[in-house]
Amino acid sequence: MVLRCKHMLITENLDQLHQKTGLSPLVSAGRDHYSSAMANDIQNINFVITVGLNTDESGFLKWYKANNPRGKIISINLVNTCYLSSNDFFLKGDAQVITKQLEEII
């Protein structure tokens, strides 16, 4: 069974590759803070998927967890990351392979 989920795109990538998908980001590169209005929305986000993110340099993931303690982080990377808690998920491997598998599930 394939589930279809509502989604929001939050990106800090400078390459702007998300434009090729047709998605418009809620937050884009260069934004250093997150609004209180967004904090209300973030409580309804069940999970955040990070791809190739080694550190939470911008502080978004910490902010996400503070505003949504039940929220999960799913990290897709070649190496484990320090921003994950015991309630989060680490998927080790090639992002192109793993995201294709997630696409089939979600």
C-alpha cells in the first residue's frame, strides 16, 4: 500500500535543485530564524527527512524538536550524524537508492 502524505519543503541548499521538482520551499537558503507562525505549523509535521546533512549548523532540527517533541528525524547519509536522538532514524546508504525506496512506501 502506498501512502500519500502532505509535505512541506524546507531547504537551505544553495544549488536550488528543488526547483526541478516543481516544489516551492517554505523556507529557503539564507534564512537564519524561523517564525512563530511556522512553529504552529511544525507541530503537525510528523517527520523531517535530511539527505546528506552532517550537522545541524543552522539549528533548524533543534528548533523542530523543541517545537515538536514527538516529531522524528530521518537521516539519509553515508555516515551517522550527531543530531539524531534515540527516537530518530538513520538510513545508511546512497540517497538516490534510499529515496526511491521511500517514494514507494510514502
